Amino acid sequence: LFEAIDYTGVGTCEFLVSADSHIYFLEVNPRLQVEHTVSEEVSGLDLVAEQLRIASGQPLSEPTHSRGHSIEVRITSENPADDLMPATGRIRSITWPGGPGVRVDSFVRAGDSIGSDYDSLIAKLIVTGADRTQALARARRALGELQVEGMPTVVPFHQVLLEEPDFVAANNDFRVHTRWIETEFTNEI
């Protein structure tokens, strides 16, 4: 697609896959998405550095072979006990997870206030493993280690989600779709 429109740069193509396996084109974005970290982890490329390479006239680096499975969990100041409504407050303390295959991208620190004027994103937790099973295990462990004090976050929701049989299915068989939480997810947080 990018070759057909003579696009130079890093960008994303978005698609949806329906429950009956039909693929629908959504959009092209001439920028990185929040989820670019997953592509970085499995490709071994720093996509921000690649943008700079391309802008300076250098070619895109060749990606290494795909390396495992990666999952990104957005840590937001949204309250799962209140239908994931945005929450505001001051972060009293944060304990970030660590260990093999765990990456945290964030800009906040203890003492920062999260207001309602901007996106509720506090951090991105990215976990990578040799396969989906290992990545899910690392995500569970990392979420168990992650502590944000002073305001509600979506961490309890993600912890429940990572135990859902439809979500953790090895090949997923398209059990989870864009309306799955509204139509199939029955767990209480």
C-alpha cells in the first residue's frame, strides 16, 4: 500500500477482522501509533530511530526475524469499578515491574497529578516472550508487581482479562473481537 502511494516514512495501516474472518480496511496513519512498541519488540527495530533515518535520507533498516510474541497493556487512570470512567488525582507512589521481557514506557512519577484535560494514559506496559503463553505469564507477573497509589487504574481489569479463557486461547480463533468486552465479557471487576 505504501509503495502504491509513494509514501516515504514510518506509518501504520489499520484493519479490523470480524468474527467471521472478514478483513476490513480502516485507515492509514503517517505516524507511529501507541502500539508501535509491540512492533519494535517483535521486529527488533527502534521505530523512532527508523523515522529519523528515513527523514535523513537513509533507507529503512532490515528487520531481523520475528522474535516471539508481544503484548501491550495500557495503564490508564480509569476506574474499572465505575465502567472505566476516567479518574483524576495525584500519584502518591509508583512501583514499576521489571524482569525479562518487561518494558515500561511512561512519563509520570510520584507526585504528578493526572487531570481531565488530557488522555488518561499513565504508562504502557509491554511484555514479550518466546510465545503467547510466555508473554501472557509475564504480563500477569508484571501487572502483579505494578503498583500505582493515589488513584484508580485499569490494572484490576487487565488482571481479570488475562485470565479469561477466550482471551488467553493459544490461537484465539477470533474469539475476541472489537465488541467482545461489551457482548461476551461477563466477569465482574
